[in-house]
Amino acid sequence: MKVRTMLVIVGILLLYAALTAYIGWNGFAFWNAAITGGADWAYWLLYGLLAYSFLVAMLLRRALPYRLYTGLKLIGSYGMAVLMYLLLALPVADLLFVLLRWGGVDASAAVRGIGWTVLLLLVAILIRGSWNASNPIVRRYEIRIGKSPGSRKELRIAVASDLHLGTIVGKRHLGRLVERIGGMEPDLVLLPGDVLDDSIEPFVREKMDDVLRGLQAPLGVYASLGNHEYIGGHIGEYVERMKAIGIEVLVDRVVKVDDAFYVAGRKDAAVERLAGEGRLGVAELLADADKSLPIVLLDHQPRQLGAAAEAGVDLMLSGHTHRGQMMPNHLITRRLFELDWGYLRKGAMHAIVSSGFGTWGPPLRIGSRSELLEVRVSFGPE
């Protein structure tokens, strides 16, 4: 198995090297046509930073000084977006170059014209994507659950998934979260996974818990684990730090809130692959819950919707998909998940998947927005 894994990794790295070589060669042709005076070394230095900084940062995370690691990761994160959109644009650009040459256009002029057009489009994508990521919106859902939680007639829930707090998404964006949720005045705040990015170190070092402490609600603040908490490890420390600021992380656990309804949080599916542990099935998790009361389930990855509905869940909240984060990746997430974003009614259960508040990798969103959810729940017969 180890040999097989190594072969897969080597294969992926070779493919990445081939793709970056193709992009680099095209970029170098534009550099030579548009930049006078040579300085080829400057091009390859800049391109190398964009293409390989993220990979170097992740592979040498424990060996690099913290600030160098964060700097390389930031450069490499933008580099991921640049490479992705260049990979989509360059085959079209190369075809256009061939057509222009057939039409008698000078090669150097064709390269400059196409190159500047691609570069301007890329800059526009980066600007718009940064704006979409740093200006979150509030999406509102109104649902009715046909159960009675005592005297309570409605429930206002603020939901923020996929914060990805770390070296890219930091205290500034987190401050926006706390401010927006405070303005919503919810009864309950729920965080369905990936509060952290890939390490707990930035969360601790930058004292992000001091900001996150500002999340308050009369009925409490609850979170579940996502795959990135398992990628980073230190689950025990994370759970304790969250508890210290008043946020309960539900690890295959169910709590009864206000003696009126339940909030359940599952371990993320990644626990089996990354931690070598199992997780409870939904029915097993809810075995002791009173099914006559409303049940809200936090399950980071929007899988097993049918099983959740059959187990008596009334509202399932998920994230994970980011709605692809940068189009056309949403075409992939649509095929991977029954519901990759938005709302779906599954029997009596309401399922809602958020595109997330933060970002993974590039701090950009194209075709999606950073978002908070405001879910207004009313109770009684529909």
C-alpha cells in the first residue's frame, strides 16, 4: 500500500511539473515578446515562486520559520488561482495564435496582443475574486418543522461553515464574521466544520480565539468537526480551546438545548482516513434522542442525506464544498454531491449546504460568494 501511495504521489507531481512547464513556456514567450532587455532570470524566479511556493510551504512547514512559511503559502495560494485560470485560457490562446499566424499576423505582435489580453483578464479575475471572498453576504432561509418544541414558536439560527482560520484567513475576516452575526441577533449560532484550515498553530499564535470569543447567542454556540481539523490534527487541544471561549464542539455528540430541541454534531467522514477512527452512524448517534422534538444535525460533508432523514433529522446543516469556490469547479462539486450548495427537501428533512465563510487556498471566489446563513425556523403543522 505504501508503494502504491508513493507511485500515486510521484505521478501527481510529474503531472504537475508537466502542466507548470507548459504554462511557464507560454509565459516566457510573452515575456520575451513584451519585455525588452532580457532579464530571463527574473521571469523564471517570479514564475517559480507562483508555481511552487505553496508546495514548498506545505512540504517544509515544520522546517521553515513561521513568517517565511506564511509568506510562501500566501504567494503560492494566489499562484494556484493564476495557474488554474492560465491552464484554462492558454489552449484557447495557443489556438488563436495559430489562426492569427495563418492570417499573416506577425508572430511577435500576435504573442503580445494575446498575452496582454490574457493578463488583463487574469487581473480582473483576481480583483473580482478577492472582492467576492472578502465581502460576505447573508443568505436567508425560512423553513417549517412539523414538531413542537414546547412553547417556542420559532428559532433564529446563524450558520457559518468553512471559516478556514489560518495563515490566509485571519483575524480581519474573522472580525467580519463576529460583527455580522452580532447584527443578526440569532438565538443560536452553529459552525458545521472547518473552523480551522490546516494547522492549529496560526489560531493559537495569532490569538484568534480572542476574536472568536465574540460569538454569542442566548441558546449557545455549537460546532462540529470538518476534514481540515483532522488534517491539522490536535483535535483534543482544539476542542478544549473552543470550550474555553464558550463554543461546544460536538464530536459524535447530541445536546438538548433549552429543553426544547436537539443539536447533534458528527465526526467528519475524514476521521476514518486521516485518524484511523470510526464515527457513529446517524441513527446510532440519535438513538437516545426524543424524536418528537426537533433535531438539528451538523455534518460537515453533505453526504448520507437519506440516512439522516430516515433517522429523524429535521434540519441538516453542512458545508465543505465551497460551491467549487472558483468556477468552473462547481461543475465537479455538483457531480460529487446530491446537494453541493443551497437547499433541498429530503422527505421531512430540510438540508442546507453553505458555500462557506472563508476560503481554502486562494483567497478568491469566482462564481460563488463568502456567506453566512440566517435560518429562520417556525414550528407546527405545515
